[in-house]
Amino acid sequence: MKFLTSIFISLLVLAPVVKAEVAVIVSVENKNSYTSIDKDLVERIFLSKVKNFPDGSVVKPLNLKQGHYLRDEFNAGFLSKTESQLSRYWSRLRFSGKAQLPQEANTVEEVKALVASNPSLIGYIDSMDVDDSIKVVHKY
């Protein structure tokens, strides 16, 4: 019995960590004709280097709150930065007056509701939480 218990514990410890598939979303009311946005544009939007969608309409990034596992996945996968690197980045931009921090939401449900109701917002959620209220423009 101890042998089986030790094997089970070993399997749990050695099991691969399942990562969430992050879906970048916009409102279905967003009238842009594109069906996807490339990773580079997503990065530039969330780093406040781009202020408009490809059609010229205003874009405003929406982050999950700091410490949320999807925010960490997004920062690593899309922005290739840690939270501390982003903190320093935003401190410099805010100090120079060049940009403001993106708006934040506490939950995935809040991100979906805010994005669905505002065609200017772009956010991210777990792809498992996608529904008809929003449009996916990129997955990672």
C-alpha cells in the first residue's frame, strides 16, 4: 500500500502543469472587419504603443488584476515580461506623462461584461470562458 501511495504522489508531483489558453477578445459590437489580430499588435496595444485598432478606432486595453493567474500567463505569453518588468515599464511611462495604466478588472466575468459593452476595449480571458457575447481575435 505504501508503494502505491508513493507512486501516486510521484505522479502528482511530476505531472505536467496545464497552462490556460489565453483568448484575446473584443466586443461583437466592434465593427472592425478583421477576424484576428497578430501577437505583435496585441503586445503593442497592451504596452500603450498603439492607441487605435487597424481601422483607426480607439482601442483601450483591459487587464485582469495583478496576481490573477491569467494575467501572469498573458504577461509571459504576449508581452514576454514579468510583473516586475511591467511595473518598471509603467512607472517610466507614467512619470514621463506618455501613458496611463490600462484599466483593470477583478474577474474574467467582469472582463467579458466590460468588453462586451464597450467596442473600444480589448481584453483577455481563458479560452474556456468564451461565449457569444464577445469575439476572439487571437489565442495563445
